[in-house]
Amino acid sequence: MGRMLAENLPVILLVSAIVWIHRYHRFSPASYLFMSVLVVLHTVGGHYTFERVPFGLVTDFFGFERNNYDRFAHFSVGFYAYPVAEILLKKRLVRSPAILAMFPVFAIFTVAGSYEIFEWLYAVSADSSAGIAVLGSQGDIWDAQKDILADGSGSIFATLVFFYSHRGEIKLIKAPA
């Protein structure tokens, strides 16, 4: 599998999943907005290869030693916690505000960790230049862990936004007695 396909396959699969889910659940405009951020950031990153995205202005402004465009994209992965929470609430799949808060965050952390494992497996199985380009660690031995943290942090942010914007509906959730 070529580098371009490997870089863009996740977003192709993601958009396909959103189209399929749309047949069963109509997301809110806010969910589509949150989901579109990753699609746009990942498409740009897939075009350039994440470490080569022209991000020098931000890198220089904050004094980063590496191109952190990929971390911004990983943070936006967490935005998918918003539509996950929306489905749970609208379909009445949970009866506890605590579970409604935790499940989307845990789901994103699980997907993030699984993705890092698949990314690593691709990197060790592909030709070395393509594998390193897709891995995009830029010499950071803790890159996978920082990516997972960025994903999880984005999910906490998105869940807080969801809870704030749906606070009236969430108050109506009845926990089992």
C-alpha cells in the first residue's frame, strides 16, 4: 500500500462510516461541524504528510521543536466524542449522566490506542521510508502516547461542550433505581 493511500485510508473509512450511520441517525449540525474538523485537517495532512504540512508560523510562534500539526489533528479526533454522546442521548442508550460522560471519552481513548497500534504495525511492515512517513514521530519516542493524549484531551473538550449544550436534556436522564 502506498504512502498516500495509507495516509488517507483512515479518513476515507471514517467518512464512509459517517455516511452509513447517517442512514440510521441524523446528526445535528454541531456534530457535523465537529466531525468535519478532523476530515479537513487529515486531508491536508495526508496531502503533505503530516510532518511536512506548512505549519511554520505556529511552530515558530510557540517555539516548538517539531511540526505539531499532527497533534492538532489528533486533538480533533477527540471531537468525535460529541456525536457519540449525541447518539447515546438521542437513542436513549444510556440512563446515567456519568455513563454518558465517560463512554464517549473511553471510546475515543480506545480508538486512539488501537489506531496507534495499527500505525506502528504498518510502519514496521511497509518499506522503511513510507513507514517512517506514516508514523510521523519526528524523532519523538513518546509520539504515540502524546497522540493518544491529544485524542483523549479533544474528547474531554468535546464531551464538556456536549454536556453544556445539552444540559437540559441531560437533566431528564433517569438513572436506574
